[in-house]
Amino acid sequence: MSTKTRLEGVKFQGVVTIVFAFLLLPVIIVVLTSFTTQTFPTIPREDFSFEWYVRLLQDEKLLRALTVSFIVATGSAILSAIIGTIAAIGFVRSTFPYKQQISTVMLLPMIISPVITGIALVRYFGKIQLPSGYPALIMGHTILSLPYVFLLVRSELLTFDEDLERASRVLGADPATTFRHVTGPIVSPAILAGGFIAFVVSFGEFTATQFLISPDTSTVPVVIYTMLRTGLTPTINALSVILITVMVVVALSSRRLAS
Amino acid sequence: MSVERPTLGQVTHIVGDRLQGRISNHHLALLGVSFVGFFLILPIIFLIPESLNLGSSTPFESYRRAMDSIYVDAFVRSFIFGLATTAVTLSLAYLLAYYLTFAARRVRIVMTLIIVPLWIAYVIRYFGILLFLSPAGPFANLTGIDPGLLFTSPAVILGLANVYLPFAVLPLYNSLNAINKELIDASRVLGADKWWTIIKIIFPLSLPGLVAAGLIVFILAAGSFLGPAVLGGPQQAMIANVIAKAFLENFNIQFASALAIIYTILLVGFLIAFNTVFDIQEVLGDI
């Protein structure tokens, strides 16, 4: 008899179902109420409509925010994937004193409250004259998503068989060829997966972002937050559903790539 | 006489050989750490001069003001809400992680269900909770029940627990999953019932995961801005909200910087204290 059957019970299943409902219902309710015909987010019964999506597509401000979010997320994902991978290779493949302790530094962007990161960065970017708008947003999001890429690529690299590289070298390939034909192809899915996760982190970031935007570079989460403060309309739902779709699709692809 | 020009392949080989000699893996690690140093640690250190009123007779004015009771209250509230959220989140996460380890039949699908919310923007998830708690919202409409929780402390704590739940499940699942299943079988064979096995074998062995999950949830919850901003009222303002308000609404950069520095020092102090009891490296290794 396996442990699986020994430790479960009907009551336990019930409680677990409730916890799952607690976890997932907020997202489900946002999606469901986006199809309402009313002017307030309500769950549609028979009157199912895409009215709010149509309105969304006609609203230039919202489309602009979507474009900004895409540009910022793509830019920061590329930077974050490169820097995170470099750091992960460095930490996995070398030994030096206090390596473990020092690697915690890579996780700081996750630990520090994003409000503090936000105000520290906006003041700092002012000092080093990095323009607000895209440059500030992309740099800010790169630093915020870095820990996720670092952790993901590091865990993939830890399972990498370095004998393959040695074999390639022994068989006469130089380091560049070895990287191009052996290391690269094996590690690149992890790097891509890291980039996708960075994209998702950037796409949803609000707290630090509110300090970094310029008037014409509001991102979607900032627009959603502003709309939440002024009154609930189903437009927020429609916009949220688009965001959810993009995030889930990108993150699922990342999960697929990273074994 | 013609000089033979190297092909692109040869060039990359030459560059590769040179790089191999000059750039070691140490340098790569250093590059990563410097990036965080230059774009996070240094910016935070630069908040120190911003927080001081240099040149005046009262350079520590902002720090004195931060001792006013409303700001001390915000710090205390962050701590208490952080603890309460950690308690709620850990109990729910333990249930899910336990289910995932010992009862779930399709682990990968269940795991994906738990992780999916993690990918979705916090602001959207808080919006969903807001819809649930809103007295005119779809839930109240459908059931006729108004939970009466919106803009109260329980609403904020429930919201934070909801949002950070997946973060807690992962380390817990890792440590539960690492338990040697034969230990559990042995305990059962030797006559211990289900609960005794959980108390004596499973729970003690899952403590590292519990500590890791607790640390990450506490840090995230105590520093949260969106939770109290969307689900709470003025009475629920946490430290992140107070800092953001000082900066964005009152344009008081000096005061916002002072609060940010105090908060960072408290956080570092907390981590050092935590480190004396548990090994933070080991704990973070679980994440």
C-alpha cells in the first residue's frame, strides 16, 4: 500500500478544494466579469458580451499602455536574461570564499520592498542622467527581474554535465566552437526560459514602476491601478484579461523550456 | 604578395581563446554582483544624503519626524500584518504542499494550478479580491452576502495571504518531497496512526521548508504596497504606503528617503537576527 492512499481522507480533500478556490477565485472572477453587458463588473448569466473588449480596442490611451508594457518587458527581459545568465554561469562555475553569501546579493531586488527600489532608482537615474520613460523603466525592470532569471538559469546549470565540454575540448574543439556547439545549445532553453520569466515579471510590475514612468509611458498595471482608484468599470476587467492571457502564455512557454 | 585575411570563424576562435585566458568565471560572478551593486545597493545608499537636511542646524529633522506616532504605527502595523499574513499563508500553504506531496495524483498539473497565480500581476489579483469583498460586487450580487470586510485589516491580511500563497508552497513542497517515504511507511508499520506520523515524522522534517516559506512571505508581506492600497483604508496604511505617499503626493523626498532608510535598516537587522537562529543561506537555498 502506498503512502498516497494512507494519508488522505475525504475531509482533507474538501479542505484542499476550499484552499484552491481561495487561491484561484479572485482571478476567475476578474475573467468572468469582463464579459458583462452592464457598466459595473458583474457575472453575466445569459447576456454574454465582448462589448468591453471592443471599447478597449478603441481607447488609444489603453492601447498605448499595452505597447509601452510590451516594449519595456521585451527590453528588460533581454537585458535581464543576459546579465542573469552571466552571473549564474559565474557563480556555478567558480569557487571563491563566501560564494554562497555573496550570491545572496543577486536576490536583493526580490527582498527589498519595491517601493524603496522605486524611489532609490528614480533619484539615482536623475543623478546619472538616465532619461525617465523607456530607459528608466527598462533598467528598473531589468534589476527587478534579475533574481528570477538568476535562480532559474542557476538551477538549470547545476544539472549541466561538464564532461560534455571536456569531451569537446579533448576531441580538438577550441573554446569558441565548444561554446557554439555544446554549451550554447544545452543551456539556451534555460536562458530563454529565464527571459520569458523576466518578461512576465516586468509585464506585471506596478509598485516600483509607479515611480519610474513619465507621463507618456504608463504601463498597463499603472493604468489598471489608476482606474481602480477612480471607479470600477468592466474596462479594467477586459484590460486585465489581456494581461493575464499574455502572462500565462509566456510563463507556460517558459515552464515548457525549463525542464 | 597578398596577406591572408582570417575568416570570421578564425576570428571568433582567436577572440574565444583570448577571452578564455582573460575572463574567468570569477569575473562573470563579479559582473552580476556589480550590476546589483550599481543599480540597487548604491541607489539605496544615495538615499542617506537625501534623507539628511545637510547645511541646516537640524540635519536629522526627518528622522525625528519619523518618530511621530503615526509613522511608528505604520512600522508596527507592517510588522504585525506581516506576521499575521505569514501565519495564515503558512497554514494554507502547508495544506497544499502536503496534498501535493502525499495525495495529488497529477502533481504537475496541480503544481501548475498553484503557480499560475504567481505569474499574474499583483494588481489584477488584488482587483479580483476587491470584487469579491465589494458590497456591490459580483459575489455580493450573486449570493446576497456582503462580507463587510472591505477596507478592514482582515481584508488586507487575507489579500496578502492570497497573493503570497504560491511563494510559500514551493519551499514547503520541496522539503516535504525530500522526506524519505520509507520513514513514513516505517512509522505506520510500527503502529503509529496518521496524526502521530504527521506530528512525529513529517512535521519535524518539513521545518526547513516552513522556515524558508515563513521568511519569504514575511519579507514580502511587510513591504507590500498594493495590498493595503487596494484593500485597506487609511487605518491600514503600511510602511510602503506611507513612503509612497510622502514621495508621490507630498513630494517630500527627504522624509520618504528617511523612512526608506529606517525600513532598510530594520529589515537588515531582522535578517541578521534571523541568521543567528537559522542559517539564511540554507533557507534561501530552498527557494
